[in-house]
Amino acid sequence: MTVAEMVSYVIAILIGYTMGLFGGGGSILTVPVLVYGLSISPTLATTYSFFIVSLIALNGVRSYWAQKLVVWRAAWLFLIPSVLAVFTMRNFILPQLPAVLWETPWGILTKEKILMFLFALTMLWAAMAMLRNQAATSAEAPPPSIFSLGLRNFSIGLLIGAIGAGGGFLIVPALVSFARLSMKQAIGTSLFIILLNVSVGFWTDPNLSQVNWWFLVFFAGLAASGVGLGTWHAQYLQPAQLKKGFGYLVLIIGGLILFKEFFSLS
């Protein structure tokens, strides 16, 4: 086992821990770990990420459900458009994209590279949301209309379908704003929404035949083991400061990915 692989497996536990603590965010590290630490292609890495995040979210949902912090009615308002969008992206949009999208003066833009560019930009977006403490302030904003909420959730689903992340950094603030949930209720409910989104994404994915199940179950098990610890700590910690630190980490990693992918154009 190489040093990169060992570090990747340790980070797998951290991914679960952060999802249990914050209700999201940790899954944003899954694809970079798989791509750069374990040399898995970006397309297959997003498929793996769906399964890994589904196990993490399932573990988290069980804990938050036991504390009566999952608000089912609010969850279903978010799920219908987002699940439809995830299915559409994985089965109709991504498979139709050619391997080489554009040839530019700087190099060739492949489908895999575009996915990593999109992922890096999403990481920067997620980091800024964490650093702005968006979830805390959004409760003061007027709730959106049903139409705008549905459009937003469909857009979130398309993004989840493309990059394989859970989208908790987008879902939690929307639950606080629209459904008027407390932060802990929003975290628990977001984990349920994430669970169904990524489960649909994985089990309907055209890449299932390429999955290495032994590796995937092992990595996902490590990540899921971190959720219980994160959920337990969330009862005693005020995660705001920790979340800012994690936001800076995601910001740095997203910037490094963007830098690497841009200068590796060929």
C-alpha cells in the first residue's frame, strides 16, 4: 500500500466525520481523493462517490432520526425535482457527451477534465458558502416561491448528478430558509435528501458494470464509520468555527485542483 493510498483511507474517515458534524460538505472531498489519491477516472469516481455518500448519509439519517431531527414533509418537497434531475444527468446528459469536447489554443478539453473543472468550481462555491455562514443567515431571508424552489432543487440535482457530491452545502440553507427548520433539523433532513439523491444516482448509473465492489465497500465502510463520531460530536460542539476551518481547507483544495487541471491541458 502506497503512502497516497494510506492517506486516502484516513481522509475517507474524515469525509464521514464532516458529514455527520455538518450535514454535508464532507462528500465534496470524495472525488478528489479517488481521482488524485487512488488514480480512478473522474467519471467512475463520481459513480463511486454516489455509493460512498449513500452509506455515509444512511448512517447519519439513522442517528438524526433517533433524535427526531428528520422532517419528512420538508424532505419530499426537495426530493421530487432533485431526484428527477440526478437521473436525467446520469442517464441522458453525461452519456451523450463526447470524450473530447473542445480543442483550444491551450490544449484539448476532454469530458473528464471538464468534470474536474466543474468539481473544482463547486468546491470553491461550497467553501464560500461555509465561510459566509450562509445557513445561519438564510433564515432571515424571505422564503422563495414554490416554482423557484423547484427550479433551484432541479438545478442542485443536475449538479449532484454531474459531480457525484451530496450537495448538503446547498440543501441545508434552503431547508432553513424555506421550511424554517432549525439547523439540527436541517442537517438531519438534508442527510435524508442526500441519501435518496445519491442512491438513485448510483443504482441507475450506466457505469455499474465497471465497479470494483471489494474496494468500494471497504472505502465506503471507512467513511461511514466517521459519521457516528461526527453525529455524536455535533450534540456537544458548536460547529461554526470548525466549519470555517473546513471551509478554508475546501477552498485551498478546490484552488489546487483548478490550478492542476488548467496547467495539465494537453
